[in-house]
Amino acid sequence: MPQNIDVLVSEVGPRDGLQSIKRTMPTKAKLDWIQALAAAGLQEIEVGSFVSPRLLPQMADCDELVKESNKIKNLTVLALVPNLKGAERAIAAGARKLTMPPSASRTHGLNNIGKTPEEAIDEVKRVCALRDTLPVKQRPEVEVGISTAFGCTLEGPVSEDWVIEMAGLLAKAGADSIGLSDTSGYANPNQIKRMFRRLRNEIGPEKMAGAHLHNTRGQGLANVVAALEEEVTTFDSSLGGLGGCPYAPGATGNIVTEDLVFMLEAMGLRTGIDIEALIAAREVLLHGLPEEMIYGSLPEVGLPKGFTYAKARGPM
Amino acid sequence: MPQNIDVLVSEVGPRDGLQSIKRTMPTKAKLDWIQALAAAGLQEIEVGSFVSPRLLPQMADCDELVKESNKIKNLTVLALVPNLKGAERAIAAGARKLTMPPSASRTHGLNNIGKTPEEAIDEVKRVCALRDTLPVKQRPEVEVGISTAFGCTLEGPVSEDWVIEMAGLLAKAGADSIGLSDTSGYANPNQIKRMFRRLRNEIGPEKMAGAHLHNTRGQGLANVVAALEEEVTTFDSSLGGLGGCPYAPGATGNIVTEDLVFMLEAMGLRTGIDIEALIAAREVLLHGLPEEMIYGSLPEVGLPKGFTYAKARGPM
């Protein structure tokens, strides 16, 4: 966590947002958008996924995105890698942080990355072994977000005991940090509290990564409040909530970065992000994807009269 | 609080929702909607406002709505009264519970009900004096919701000390219970916690009414989670978030009843409300107000696979 912020907002729009829509955003437009996001103060951006271009042609330019984004100051460039092959490509492109999405649900795992949970854990182990062959200074951080940790659209409820056991196995496999993902928008605030408390007890606070929440049922920010109670300090979100289900107008995908940052700053938690600049970045996004449906409440009505950003707390 | 629920969801759509839109819903259609809401399990509904029909012609049928809604079993019928004259009409119509909206912001109070905060407190005193002239069994409950308690679109920040002082003065004036209203959609979760904690300390838990929250900036359910931490157990909401600002698509007015009930039940808090019946009530609402814009995430995507309602807790 950089010293000048209290909460890290990790922008996933260029990956999770873009992979959820059919159109492909041109590489130049992606880079303009990533630039605008970084200029607004975002310190971590997931720029793409090293998945097979046959499966997700929208992500075929991930190598170039990593290389170019690495030139931006004060930015951690994150890339999703589904497997060892993706990790090899990511490392070759110079990615400094990888994120892997093993699923706690067997059915979802087989559908999403073609792997059972056990096979996905083995894959994390292989990626960590690859990392460890590199000179220490060149090793990328390997973060894991357990998918469907709060329930699965295919299986329904997912065993909470199994999710926590899986987190322990992933830590043993060598993952640097492990978070929980509400892939399906099923989580509720009490479940969030219970699961992050258990996660912290299982793997220790230093290995606990953040919460990846979806706003599918409107519960996104409510779940953030619950996670904050359990000392979660990293949240994934997407500018404009990009990636909402096309069959459910209003039911957005990821939580909306603009609304999240507004809430955190209003609560007195520093994000380092300028909300006006964030709202301006929506135009850059729409320039690259004209007429795409994007979401967000704050951008529609603006900041409250007399709004002030969070201030540094405690002794200077 | 009825014994079979943990949280009381108080539906304000027929009052707050309808007064925020220009069209007038026919009385018969309002009654059909109120019936559908009660049939879904809502135990308290604010059916209208005894404001001058010249100011809000949409509310001119409040007398009839109170009389007819009083016939519905297991339903507390609530009516808004801005002043003594409104209270006289409400009592004549047989209202058993009145709610008054004095504003903590001087500018908002003068604009909204033509009264300074001090004058509004005096008006509550007059209404309570009227109540006390009635035989004990006929006295309506007088609830007060302090408007602009978390900030004002006209004045900006509102003094938190003054809001709490005002709550104390309203309790002295004879109000049976006092809650806080985020009229402008300015509240954040930390402010909600701080203010309800102070309110409880000031007037005591037995006089503490609920939270009236707006979702203008997408913070509605996040604020509910915060209020639950401070033992708030009554929440106002509106079916379909009816009453959203017409100039801000997506920026709804009241929090959406459907999303609220889903969250509470998922958290294990019983509301007594059937979510499928609530979603069906949207059709009844739209039948009375064809093509009106309504909101809500849950209704777009449905309940999670394997969803179960909250169960009674503790020893039977």
C-alpha cells in the first residue's frame, strides 16, 4: 500500500470490463484510457488478460498493453493469467504483477478455465515455480482471486469451508496474496465479513489480498462497507461499471469506480484519486467504445455541495 | 416491531415516489398498488401526504387512501403531515401514524415547508398537543424524520451538532420517535454510523426511529449496512426506487425496496416480505403509471440460484 493512501482502488475495466463485451477496443484507445485512469490517480490497473486470443480476441494485445503501461509512473500494471502459458507470455512482456482466477466451484472452473479447483491450484503452483526460477528482482508478484467464492450461477451456494481450505492450499502453492471474488454478484454483507475474517485467520493479514465485487444485484458498495469492517483495504472496480450483463439493463458488472471512490473519500479514506478527473476519463473510454452502455450514479449528479476529500489522519 | 421480523421495511413509494413525479396516479391505481405491496408482506406503507392540493395535486386523495388502506389487515398506514392543518385532516381521515419532516437546514426548511427549523419544531409541538387532546386510544403516533440531516443541496454541509440538538428539542416537543433523513443523497456510511450513535445517545433507543435514505449517489444500501451496525431497524424505501431525479438517469431517489429486502434477507434478517410478490407489484405500479422509469438491480436478474430467506434465530 503506497504511504499516501488508505485504500487501494484497483481498476479492472480494461480487463474485466472489456472481456465482458463483444466489441474489441483498439489498442491505441485502450492505452489512452489507461493513461487517463492513471492521470486521475489510480495506482493499479489490470490492463488485460493473457488468455488465448482464440477465446478472447478482445485481449489479444495484452503484450503491448503491458509494455506501454509499464512506462507510466507510479502505476502497478496487473495482468490476468489463466495458466502457465499465460504467465510465460506475461513475464516475457514484462508484467510485474500477475493475477490468477482459480474457481472454488467445480462446474464454473471447468467452464471458465477448463480446470477443476484442484487442477487450478496445481497451475498456480506451476506459475509460482516459474516465478522462482527468475532472479529475485525480476520475480512478478503472484496474486490469486478465488472466483465464485460467494456462490456460483451454475452450482448455487459454494461451501465456505472449501473456499477457506482452498485459500490455505493456494498459500502453500506459493501465491503471494489471496483475495476473494464475488464473480456472480451473490455476496451479502454478512457473508463478506464472515469470509474475509476467516480468510485472514487462515492465511494471515500479510497474505490477504482484496475484494473483487460485482454489483449485479446492487449490493456492491454495501459489500465494500462490510469488507472495510474486516480491514480489507484493496477493492477492484471498473470505470463506468463497464461489463454489465447486456441482458440486464441497470445490473452492472463490476462495482463502479466513480461511486466507490466517492464513498471512500466521503468516509475519510484516502484513495489518491481525483473524482473530476475520473469522470473525465469516462469520455476517453466512450471515445474508444462509442455508445457503449456505462453506469454510475455519482457521475450523473455530481459531487455534493461543499464536498471535501479525505485528509491524512493522525500525527504528521 | 412485529415479532416475526428483524427489520421493518417501510414503503414510501406512494408518498415520496409519487410526489417526485409530475403525473398523478389515479386513486384506484394507488389502492391496487398499496394492496399489492401489503400482499407482498410490507407491514408499513406511507400512503400519501396531507399537503395542500394546490402545492401537490398528486396527493389530493390522501384522505381516501388512508380510509381505504386502513381496511388492510396487518398494515400500519402512515401519512406525511407538513403542519397542524395537515395533521387535522390526517386525524379526521383516521390516520394512526403521522410523519413530519422538519428540516435541519434553514434554507431547505423555508423552501420545502416554508418554516425555519425552530418554527418547524414549534409545529411538531402543536401537532403533539392536538394528539394529546384525543382520547388515549385514538391518539396517532407522531414520528419525525429530520430532513437534510446529512447535508443539503442548498446549504451544503449541515452542522451535526445542530441535527442532534434538534432531535433533542423534537423529543421535548412530544414526538414519539425521531429518525434521520438523507433527503439529498449526501450521506456516507461513517457519517451514518456516527449520527445514529449520537441520536440514540441523545433521545434513547426507544425513541429512535429509522433511516430514510436516498440512493442519488448509489450509496443507499452501503448506508443501510452502516446503520445496521448502529442497531437501526427501520428503513424507508420505495418500490422500483420510484421518484428518481428526472434529470439524472440511473440516479434513483429512495433506495429500492426490492434490492433492500434481498440484501436484508440474504444477511439473515427477516423482513416478512416475499421478494417474488414484490417484483410482481412492479407490474401493478406500472399499470397505474404506464412507462414510468423505475429502477432496481435484483428485479433485472432475479434471485441467486439456491437463495434461501432468513430464518428465525435463537431459541424457539
